[in-house]
Amino acid sequence: AQKVTQTQTSISVMEKTTVTMDCVYETQDSSYFLFWYKQTASGEIVFLIRQDSYKKENATVGHYSLNFQKPKSSIGLIITATQIEDSAVYFCATGSFNKLTFGAGTRLAVCP
Amino acid sequence: EAAVTQSPRNKVAVTGGKVTLSCNQTNNHNNMYWYRQDTGHGLRLIHYSYGAGSTEKGDIPDGYKASRPSQENFSLILELATPSQTSVYFCASGDAFNWGVAETLYFGSGTRLTVL
């Protein structure tokens, strides 16, 4: 069975700084995908970024990037130049076709 | 733009009553999902569907049924609601067609269910 662990329950940072959120996963699949989703204060959940397990280069989208360490089964989310609107809950997830397993989430507060 | 709409947004039910949560998507996606969100657990998969007429059990299906009468609609049914089913429920649709293909999920706004 798949398992995703996010040990950081909440993080608080100052605006315009860089933050890293940790995620460790377990999977029996030889090929898999890793995702980060964001849940805003309104409850809306949106897809942010994805890493394919067979790719060595870290994914980057806008001011979001990933730190993929396959031997450690780790996929960290890095947000650079944080903005107030980045305040949200961030979920890490792993899986393949239609069987995503989510972590418990990390709440990020970005302070002015 | 992808759109997944859930109804109702809020629901209060009594123990032992029947509850139906509805979801409609205009993405023309084959796959649809029901998750529940509880503090400390993240999102947990209840049921999912590959297309009209199909339903599959997810990780926590006990106490829930699902129905997919059409490509657009996917319902979650609690035949005998219990207080332990008090939660926030999210519907999602997915755009993958095959195994081994990454799938982005598009979520609805959620339904907050309280069972008294």
C-alpha cells in the first residue's frame, strides 16, 4: 500500500523568503508520479506541480520547484519569493492512474 | 475551463438517514473520484469511477455507495448515515486515459456534511 508522510504540520515564514515543505512517500510501484496540491482558505484544491519518478531533473513551475531525492523516497516542495497568497495547506500525493494517496498536509502561513 | 460542481455545499443529516451527495463535471473526463477530508488524515479515497456505469471501491468504502449514471454525474450515497461520517467531501475528475499516465485531478468546492 502507498503511504505519504508530511511531518511538518505548520510553517510560518516572512514574505519574500524561501520555504521548503517535506514529504516522504512509500510505494510498491516501479514507476510512479508525485504531486503537490494546494488548498486555499476557501477550501479550493488545485494542482501545483508534478514529478515523474523516471525523470532525474527536478520539476519547476513558476516560483514552485521540487527537490526529488529518489533514494530517500523524498519529494520536497520549494517556494521561492513567497507571497501572502501562498498561505494555504499543501498536500503531497503519490500514485499512478486513479489511485492517489495524499499526505495529511502542511499549513503554510506567509507573514508580511 | 475545467469545472467540477458539488451539491449541496452544506448538509446536516440525522443518524440513520439517507444522504446523497452530487457531483457534476463539464470536463468530459472519464475518471471521477470521491474523497473525504478529515484533520490529520488529508484526503482519503472512498470510491471512484472509470466512466458511466462503473464504480470502484477506494481505500475507505465501508458505509458508502457510489453511482455514475452518466459521464458528467457521480453521486456518493450514505444509506445509513452515522456521526463518524461527519466530514468534508470532495469530488474530483481526472484526465488520464491509461495506466502509467500521470493524471491531474480537478476538484469541486467540497460538501460539508454533519451527521447528528
